[in-house]
Amino acid sequence: MKTLEKILENNKVKPTAMRLLVLQFILRKKTALSLSQLENYFDNADRTTIYRTIKTFVEKGLVHQIDDGTGVTKYALCEENCECEIETDLHLHFHCTKCEETTCLTEHKIPQINLPEGFIAENINLVVKGICDKCSTS
Amino acid sequence: MKTLEKILENNKVKPTAMRLLVLQFILRKKTALSLSQLENYFDNADRTTIYRTIKTFVEKGLVHQIDDGTGVTKYALCEENCECEIETDLHLHFHCTKCEETTCLTEHKIPQINLPEGFIAENINLVVKGICDKCSTS
DNA sequence: ATAAGTATTGCAACAATAGTGCATTAACTG
DNA sequence: CAGTTAATGCACTATTGTTGCAATACTTAT
Ligand SMILES: [Mn+2]
Ligand SMILES: [Mn+2]
Ligand SMILES: [Zn+2]
Ligand SMILES: [Zn+2]
């Protein structure tokens, strides 16, 4: 069980108060989160600070961004030793249309995609929409 | 070769002047387009009218929306007898990071995705980013 | 310990996209 | 032609994301 400070230091991020709080929030949450969720939770913190905190986390490879098709960027913790690019990861994401939560399916890698002649793939984003496990069994 | 009017009527859309012009523009363009591209092209037309024209086209199944990960929704003509949902289609989309054009790869269907227990898929969006055929051969 | 330099934060402002309310105009129906 | 419905134009709003800059906090060298 690593401390919050250790996690930040391992990713070469200086552990400031705000960064520790944001990291704690991300760690506790099992699904991906948006900036506005953080803004609502830390309602006396500055919007820009939260924005730049997440930006730093993304740049340092601590979290990855997810475009789940809702128009709002989501963020989730990277796996340990994760090799994901800055923009996306190789695993697929699930967006539940009922609870509106976005989940990283880290075990489910994106299958091989074959493209027409001349197209060169650099990055792939695969988002499945539907009903998540929690919502389907309740 | 169908006339523009026929295409609209087949989709139960009344052929107004603006709708015909927008449809013509979409038909001529081989790649997906954004609202701002339409706004720039029809620079004396009202933004809202263009917005609602596209919205009507989407609702009537004439075009489908594409979330290509750029943050700007793109629109492209549906194939004939296309069974695509309102939001997305079953084929994959390619976004070129060089020319910034988004292409429908209508022949390339999204492969079967298996999900963890309890997750129910309703819709899948797969976007590949990279270099398109035109940009890779020039 | 102090001063200088660097990193972080807070505030204000901006831009782009998306969307709504409502009055006006055009088209259609009897 | 009058009455009804549909489409358009204008103004305004909301949200997300982003930047500039001044004020703090933190670090490092004298
Ligand atoms: Mn993920
Ligand atoms: Mn398409
Ligand atoms: Zn759910
Ligand atoms: Zn290209």
C-alpha cells in the first residue's frame, strides 16, 4: 500500500496539498471522472488549479484521458507500468447510459483492426455504450 | 442518380432551400464535416438554421454523427438502407492527424467485442487516428 | 538567514461548441 | 382567403476547455 506522496513522487510530480487531495479522490473512485466532478467535490478549490492538476497528472503518466463520446473528457488512473500514450490507452472503455459512469476495462484490449491500403494507424479509441454490470443487476 | 429533392423526400424531410444546399455540400464532400465547416461555407446563412438542418438530417436518418475524438462532432451521409442508430454506426471511423479529415470506413465493420459479465453493449464507437491514404502517399 | 529564482496557485478573461426561447416569415390546408 | 403548421433568424445562455498574469509558496545559492 503506497502512500499518496509516494505515488506522486514515483511519477515525478511534487506532492502539493491539492495534488494529494485530487489523487486521493481519483484513487477512491472506481470509475473515470470529469473535471466538473472534481470541481463539485472540491467546491472551494479553484477551477484552474484542478484543471492544471489533472493536466500535470496526464503529462506525467499518472492518469489517462478518456473520450467516452459524451463530449466531456474523463480521467482515470493508469495501471502500474502502463504503457499508454498520452491521449488514449490500448484497453477499451465502457460508458453506461443508465448511471452515466465510464469504466476502464483494462483487461479488455482493443482487437486488431485492419485498415484499407494507405491508412496508417497511430492510435485507437474504442468506446462501448450500454448498461454496466452494476446497473444490469439491480 | 437521384436528385437532391428525391433524397430528402425519401427520408421524409421537406426540401427547403437551405436543406438542399446543405445536402449538396455534404454529398460533394467525401469526408465527414463539422457544423463550423458548413457555417464557413454558407457564410451568410444563420448558424441556428444550419444547426437545425443537420439535426433534422440526423433525426431522419439521412446523416450520422461521428465523435472522432477532436471534440467537434462530425457528420456524414448514411449509406443507402443503412441501419445505423441515431448516434453512431457499426463501421469504424478514421481521423487523419495530418489533414485533420475524418473518413467513414463503411466497409470496415467493428469486430466482435466481448465484455465482462454483466455489461450489456448497445452501441460501439471505434475511431482510429493516424495518417490517411491521401496524406501517406504524398 | 537572506535574496534570487522557480514552481504553483488564484483570479479574470476568452474562445469554441452546443443549445434554447421567441418572434417572424414561409408553406400548407381547407 | 383565413387559419394552422413548419421553418427560419436573432439573441441569448451554458458548458467545457484554455490562457495571461499577478500573487504566493517553495527551493537553492550566497
Ligand atoms: Mn482507461
Ligand atoms: Mn461514418
Ligand atoms: Zn451503470
Ligand atoms: Zn489525411
